Amino acid sequence: MVKLPALLAALSLVPAPRPDATVVTRAMTATTIAEFFVDQDSFRLQIEIGIADLRAFGNLLPNEIREQIGLAPEPLQERLQQFFSEDCVVRADGGDPLIGRVKILLGRRRLVRDEITGEPLPNQPADAEVVVYAELTYSLKSRPATLSLQPPLGSGARASANIGFVLYHEGLPVNDFRYLSAEETVDLDWVTPGTRSSGTRTCGGSTRPRCRPTSTWNPSRFARRSSCGPEIFSSGSISASLGETSSAQKSGVASSRGWSISC
């Protein structure tokens, strides 16, 4: 017969079960936030570029802003070609870079997100920092098995910007917010969207097949504008955000000239 003291001593050596810890990543608070949306025949990137990362996305910006961050003015069409083919590269099934189209490019306040779920807060602060918002669209000739996402790179083939990203496949998230610090290849399961196939590649380090298996995410609920035009970026506001003072501001005259690449 096992004596009670001995049994209690043995049980004390068994580790007590612990509840699963909530995994919190700071990627949704990165300087730049990229959201990728994959559908049957199209691919869309919505990106908020923080002031500190503007130079990494210099080929996407109009010359008015390039000059304020110390970049020389160059023809926009040539820079966009370089942006899609060398800077922010998307490949379907390992093929050539997809050449996208700039649908929207403007300045706005950043969407402040829940630090657990990464979703925008329903009540947005009026004093959120200014960012450059861009929406890029791509056409897909077929349904790819994989998509490779490459951020603008600096030395050591690492991202030259601080980017947090999430990818949605037909409205369902494939990964939680993760840092896009190098090229990532995402496996797409068209039978069960929102899950990864059985390959060994991961999405941003996520090992879970579906990180937030909730209702379909609808980004339009948090859209700050419904059409192109009303919210453009004035050179005065970007100068203030950069901590710089233009000659017009020095003389007490704020610049009203803005820019927007329309739909």
C-alpha cells in the first residue's frame, strides 16, 4: 500500500496544467502597416507608410514629398516600374514580379489598432499620427498556389522599413500580424481559404493554420473615405510631420497645394 505522504510527494512533482498564453506581437504597431488581400482573380495591398519609412518607399511618392525627405525628383512612371519590380515585389508561384497599379495615394491619420487582435479600434483618436496611405491593385491570371512578398530591402537582404503585415485570403486571415523583415512565401489553399497547405513554409513565422478563425474581415467598415479626392496630403502637413519648416511656412503662409493619384 502506498502511504499518503509518499503519494502527495509524487503528485507534487507533476507540473500543474496551465492555460494557453495569449500570444501578443507588436507588429500591428510597426511604423508601416501592410494588409494584403487575395481574391479569385485579383490581389490588393493596402499600406500605411509611417513618416520614418518614407525613404524606403521613395519610388512610390510624388516628387513634392521626395524633395522634402532629401530625394531628387525623378519621372514618376519610371520610379513606379522600379517600385513594383525591385522595391516592393510580389510574385505568384515564383514567377516574374507582378506589376501593379496605384489606385489611391494620399495622406491621412493612422488607423489605431487593438494590440491583441490587430483590428482597427471602433473609435479612432483624432490626433493619430499622419501617414501616407496607398492602395495598390494587381491582376492575377490564375489562382496561384503561392504568393511571395518582398519588402523594400536594405543591407543584408533585410527590410529597410519597419513593416507589420497580415494577409487575407478571400476575406479570412492566413496569419496574425507579423513583421515583414524579409521575403515571405505564403501557401494558399483555395479549397479552404484562410488556411495554409501542408508545405513547410510559414507566413511571418506563424505555425497555426488559421490564426483568427472568426467572421470574414470587412475593411470597408473602417474606411476613412468612400471615393477618391476628399482627403489629400498638403505639403504643409507633411512638412509639419517631418519636423521641417518650408519657406512658405517661415513667411507665415501655409501651403495649400496637395496631391492625390486618383482611382
